[in-house]
Amino acid sequence: MTAALSSRSLRAKSARARLQPFILGVISVVLLAVLWELYKFAGPADGLTIGETRVLPRTTDLAMPHVWDMIARLGGPLTGSSTAIPLWLAVLKAAGMSLGIAAIGWSLGLIVGFALAVLMQRFRIAESAVLPLVILSQTVPLIALAPVVRVWGSRLEFGSFEWESWMSVAVIASYLAFFPIAVGALRGLQSPDTIHEELMRSYAAGWWKTLVYLRLPASVPYLLPALGLGAANAVIGTIVAEVSTGLSGGIGRMILDFSNFASSDPAKPWAPIFGAILLGLVAAGLVSLLGLALGRYRRAEVSR
Amino acid sequence: MKGILSTSLNKVVPPVALLVVLIAIWQIATVVGEIPAFLLPSPFAIVDELVQFFPAISSATRVTGTNALIGLVAGAILGILVALVANFVRLVDSLLAPLVAAIAVVPIVALAPILYSMFGANSELSRQIIAGIAVFVPVFANTLRGLGQVLPVQRDLMRAYAASPLQVARTVTIPAALPFVFTGLRIASSLAVISALIAEYFGGPRTGIGSFITTAASGSNYSRAWAYVLGAILLGLIFYGVTLAAETFASRHRRR
Amino acid sequence: MNQLNPTIPGIPAVDVSGVSRVFSTKRGEVTALDGIDLTIAPGEFVSLIGPSGCGKSTLLRLIADLDQPTTGSINVFGTPAGIARQNQKYGIAFQQAGLLPWRTVTGNIALPLELHGVGKTARTQRVSELIEMVGLTEFAGSYPDQLSGGMQQRVAIARSLAEKPELLLMDEPFGALDEMTRERMQAELLRIAAESKAAVVFVTHSIPEAVFLSDRVVVMSPRPGRITGVVPVSLSRSASSDAEALREDTAFFASVTAVREELHGESSGASARGVDLR
């Protein structure tokens, strides 16, 4: 009797432990909302201006809509027209499109980043020459050159293949994603202990076999956080590139367009922001799922 | 002494060599391939623009750099302070963990337009806030990790010496945490520059590098756009270089 | 007949000839091994023993072609060490088990077989034989992090035997284990070595362990690494003899003393006990 009870309470405890971060996350979001409303209630009506810069925002409903107004507005229609779809649906559609483009960009970044990592692991000279340039590449705001990417793309001709605007966005997203993936993959490929490398050498296993049987599985604990970072970067790249290339239909465009409603419909600009946040969370969540699937390779990880 | 020189050379020569080769290929390609400027300007044309427009480029770099710096300093101070609190108050740590994890994956720049309307369209503050939030995340995460680096055996030792909390902090906690803090700063430095720059695409005053890149690009003046990009690269390198030097200095006694 | 190179009919398992290994470090050159000559017969169990820095592990790594000698040559079953490694003439076990954490016990033991293209049915059969040999049948599906140190070493030893090598190279495989487990594992190893008839080169710094396991104990000294002496051990080990009884045999203690004296540089030769100095 006692044994059955204790095993049931053990399972209950582990379920609670897994649920805990979500509950705490919800609580912290609620706390943020409370802070927002608190400032609206108790803060100076005209905000605080030091010299010429406004350091604290005004607390009017126009500048800072109530949290419940923001939520309510999501249920309202997209535009004033009678055939308009609800706002939350429009946001989801836009977020969905951006998610798709980000996923493609991420996959491209994964291929390029991983290929570079394998190259750098294989040849020391490649690592010393290429890695600093890879780091340097991240200081280049390629995003700004989005129009150039578009022009380049339109010059590519494979039969009936046509370069579409969203492809420029995906390329830019992949540029931002490949860096953390390349760095993380390289670290992972270099991570095996000397003893394992020597074991492989004692088996006369060549570079390729060592890669497949040792380095790839050993790199998983390093690759997964890198993939997560890459996903987050791909999302940022997608959103900003949408603005640069003028691609419509995505969440980036929506954020920029809706910002014009700041004075007429103050809760509206918040809707695509929530959409972008959701987008980031979903992208990260998908990578975590990947991490779950590869759980076998993470047994060597030391948990904090 | 000779060893240090040769290792530094070994580290610097290959990437610089590769970079020079790539730029050379670029220059040759633009001349031989007769690639028009709107497709890809030649490196010489870019440097030419840089020299011609130097005052404008350097003042734009200064604006973006100042925003990035303010964001870096504010975000770093906030990140360290909050990490200290989270280290000692478990409830704060548990509450913040999912929140910071979420901020790390969501596009903070999405807040830019809203911030412009909240703080005014002429304010640089919105860009500084965005840079600050981007900086906060890695500094907080790395500082917290560093504070947790004190080994149980070191804690026991301090307890056996009846050391005061201040002594413990000075002799064990801070030295252990410092390298991690600087790692966080290094990661945050380039984020600060990029975030400050990207925030300029979403509105606000036309003062920084980002605004001028978009102006030049929409005017099809790509050489000038790339010249501003060069300024952004240099800015990013300076930030990265300074924080990297600080990190190397702080970690000099640490076994790898 | 000399103890370093007994007259052996046929090809020796290991033939080390005039080997030295010099490392260039920041502080100058370090002679890890100098003028090593050693021959090991097929089926012979030889231990290398000595204080830290005597080069015993270095010598083992040279035989395994994990490192190359500065001068001299090493032949394994008549072929140079490098080619012997390519032809997989030996199995190796390290002090840390070196198991891949993402593979089960079965997966780890099967690793060399997979790498060398052994078919699935042959593999499965060989692996289950080996698991049974080391007594881990219940843990076939367990992961290394679920096993104790002794169990992990048993998996490592099973793995080293996977391809039925005629030479086993072992670098202090029981070094990280507690004394009780260690003695148990020594008895296991003796049994396995006798069954497989493999030659074994065994690095250790425990005198009782060396005496218990070996036919000959090679004593080495550091700076530079050299072989200072070889102590033959003739204990009656048979499949039916009790390992514990062996450890309590007077002949065992005599051999231990002989090795110890050799290590401490005192004159060996005839038994040092009970000799009247006149």
C-alpha cells in the first residue's frame, strides 16, 4: 500500500516539476502586466522629461493602452470594413508566413553553418582562417543590403525558376542563423575526449568514420543550443528583412504598418508585437522538440 | 616572449590572408566581370565613398555608437544587479528564468515602433532601450552562471574560517564570477551595436548608420550604403575588441 | 636464455627493439624512453611496472601505434606497429573505460565490430557472447551513466576482446577502482586471458596486481625511462585454482618481494630472504 502511494506521489512530483517553468512563466508575465498597470495608475500623467528627452512615457490611454484593451482589441476586426477578419486571425496568418520563411532561412543556415564547421574541424588551417571571418561577418548588417540580395536573386535563372521576394528574406535570415550554428557545431565536433579519439585511432577508423561514429553524436549537446540561437536569429532576420525588402504578408510588415495607428487605434500596434513574441517562442519550442528527439545523445550532459 | 609573438602571428595571419584574398577576388570580379555598381560596388569605390563622406559617416557612427554604448552600460548594470538578486533570492531566480529565456528568443526589435510612439519620434531613447534589453539577457545569464561557480568545497572553507559575507564575496564569489561577467559583456557588445542599428530601420530620427544605409540604398547609391556598412563593421569591431581584451585580462589566471 | 628476450620459437607477439621516445617541450627535451628492448611471446602475460614518469604508458602507446618512437622499431606479430594497427591486430583498454555515453552496453561492445563492417547477425552473436563472458547480461540495454566504475571497465574489457585479438594492451584498466572490485576484476581478467590465449601487455603501478596476473614483470625506472629488470613469476595458475588462495600463497609473497626489491634497485638474483651474509 505504502509502495504504491509513494510511486504515485513520485510521478506527481515529477509532473509538477515539469509544469513548474510554465506556471512560473505565466506568473512572471502577469507580474509584468501588473507593473504596466501600476505605472499607468501611479505614474506622472505627462511622463518624465529630462532636458529634451522623454525618459518616462505618458500614462494616457493613447500612449499606454490598458493591458485588457490590448487583449480585447485582438478580438476586434482587422479593419473598419464589414468583411474584415478578426485581428488575432490576421496576426496569426502573418506570423505563420514569417515562421515559414524563418524556417527555410534556418534550414539554409544549418546546412551552410554545419558544412563550414565540418570543414573547420577537418583542416586546422581552415579553422584559423575562416573562424575569425565568420565572427567578423556578424558585424556586417547585411540586412541593409536586402535590395542588393533581391537584385542578385532576380539574376538567377534556372529554367522556370523565378526569384521571389520572400527568398531574399530567407537568405538574410540564413545569414544571421548560420553564425551561431557554425560556432556551436565546431565546438561540438571538437568536443570528444582524447580517450575517445584514441579509441577510434586504435580501431584504425579514418576521418569519416570518426566523424560519423564519434564527433557527430558527441556534438549534439553543443549543437542544440546553437540551433536554438540560430532559430531566434532567423526570426529576427526574417522580421527585419521583411521591412527592408518591403515584403508584405509577414509579421514584420504588419508591425511597421500598424505603428501608424499609434494615435488612432493605440491597442492595434500591440497585436503584431504579440504575434512576433509568439513566433519567437514557437521557433524556440520547435528546436526544443528536436532536442527531445535526440535525447539519447545528451546523456553525457551535466545538468545544473 | 618569442612564443607569444609566434602564437599571435599564427592566429592573425591566416584570417587576414584569407580576407585579403577575398577582397582581391571581389575587386577583380567587379572589374573583369564588369559588374555594375548597383549589383556589387568594387572595394575601391567603397573606400572612395568612405573617404569622401567621412564626416557624415563618422558622425552617424558616433550616434549609433553612443546608443549602443548607453544600452550596453545600462543593460550590463541592470543585468549584473538582477543576477545578484536572483543568486540570493531563489524565488526571483525561478520567476525570471522563463521570462529571460523567452526574451532571449523573441525579436526585441519588434518593440521599436511602439517605443517610438511612447517616447517620441525624435528620441534616441527607444534605440537605447532596445540595445539595453538585448544586452541584459546575455549579461544576466552569464553573471548568474558565474555566481554559481563557487564550489561547495570553497563554501565550506569560508565557513570554517568564519568569514564574513563581504570577505566571502571578495575572496571567492567575485573572482570566480568575474570571467563570466566579462564573457557576457563580450557577447553583449556586438548585440548592442547590431540592435541599436536595427532599431533605426523601424523609425525614429535619421541620425544613425542604419538610417543612412536605408537612405543610400533606396537612392540606389550602393557604394555609399556599403561605406556606411564599413563604419558599422568598424564600430562592431571596436566594441568587440575592447570587451574581448577585458575578458582575456579577467580570465588570465583561469585554467582552460 | 635471458629474461628480456627468451628464446621463442615462432614470431613474438611484440618485439621492441632499440626504442627511444624523446618529447620536445617548452622546457627542453624529455627522454621518456631510452634504449628499450623487449620481446613478448604469444600467449604471454607481461606487466610493465614502475614509478610515475618511467615511460610504461608511453611504451604501451608506442606498441599501439598511438604514438611513434623517435628511434628503434616495434613489431607486432612480425609486422610494424602502424600496419598492425591498420590490420587490427590488438585490442586496447584504457584506465578510464572510455565508453561512448550515447550507446548502450551492447552498442559500446559492438562498436569495433560495426566500424569494421561485421554483419549484423555475426555482431549480435559475438556481443552476447562477450556480455555473458563479463557477466553483464542483465545490463545489456543500460547506458554507461547507469553503471558503476567496475561495470564500465568490464564493458571496456569486453569491447577490447570483441574481435578476438591475439594481443591485448591494457593501461592501468583497474586504476580507478576500489580494492575489492579490483581484486575481483583481476581474477576475471586472468580467466578471460587464459580462455582467449591472447598475449597481454599490462601497465600497472600495483605490485601485487602485477605478480598476480603476469608470467613476467618488467620493472622500469624514470629519467630516462628504462627497463631495469625483469622478474619471472612462476605461480601455479590453473582454471580450477582459487584466486584467493593464490593471493595467500607464500610463493606469491616471495614474488611480490622480488619485484619490490627490483623496483627499489636492490640487488636481485637469488631469493633475498634467508640468505646468510658471511
